[in-house]
Amino acid sequence: MTLPVLETERLSLFRLSERSPQDCEFTLRQLNEPSFLRNIGDRGVRTLEQARDYVFSRMVSSYRSHGYGLYGVRLKATGETIGSCGLIRRDALDAPDLGYALLPEFESCGYASEAAAGVLAHARAALGLHRILAITDPANAGSIRVLEKLGFRFEKLVRLPAEHTDLKLFVSDIEER
């Protein structure tokens, strides 16, 4: 089992690896959940090999390039991977943005807020980051509630390159909190 990057009361966040069959199986499932497809988008990952490539090109390369990325979220009590949460560096945004997604059976349990709060604390203490962004579909009320609970404030609508819809951009200047 991979060592955690950070832990919260109920969760352990860890670096995903393309060499882990469990991480690739989880990624394949998560990326094809109807809620992920609806709220985040279709990443075109349909096979375990594509999931392995996705983990390597998105997660592992981000850990290497930036020192952070999307982490797997594991329940401490059972060791089960229930989602992902972390920071994403996008060329179109002026700061890293917070991203999170849970498997449907683990939504509405406070896990997204708990994992995201842990990532924000880690960003401040370990990475020295002071400005964190978040983007979400305007129709994703659950994600907006999580961001507001964490102290993010809505700034404006943005459209990222290669996207066809506007997204809500939220800002957290975590140094101020």
C-alpha cells in the first residue's frame, strides 16, 4: 500500500501509480461514472491500458513536474479507495486549482470537504501555496456547496481552452484564512 501524502481524521490521500493495478482499476471506474462524465467530463478512458496511460500522463507527470497533483482518497478504516482529490496545474489558470471527485456511494458523507480541507492545509504548509482556484460546472450544486464551505468565493465565469461551456471560477487566498 502506498504511503500517504497527507491524512485527515478519516482519510488517507496518496499518490496514484500506473504500476498499481488497483489504482488503474479505480481510475477506470471513476472516469466512467455517470456523475463524473456529467460534472467533470469524458476523458475517453475505456480500458485498463488507457487508465494506466491516464494515471501516468496526468497524475504521475504532475507529481514530478509540480510536486502535487490529484491523489487517491482512501478510507483509513477499510483501505478502500473512494475518490480523488488534489491540485491541478492548468496553463489557462494563474494558480493551481482544487479538484475532487468521489465514487457515488461515498458522496454526501463529508468526505469531499474533508479531503479538500486536507489538501488546502497541505498546500499552505508543505507546498507554500497561497492562492488556490477551483472550477466547477454551474449546475453542480454539490461541488459549489463544498467550495463555499471551504471558504472559496465565486469570482467569475471562465471558459477553458477546448471546452464548450462556461465554468464557475472560485478563489481561495488561503494565506488570509
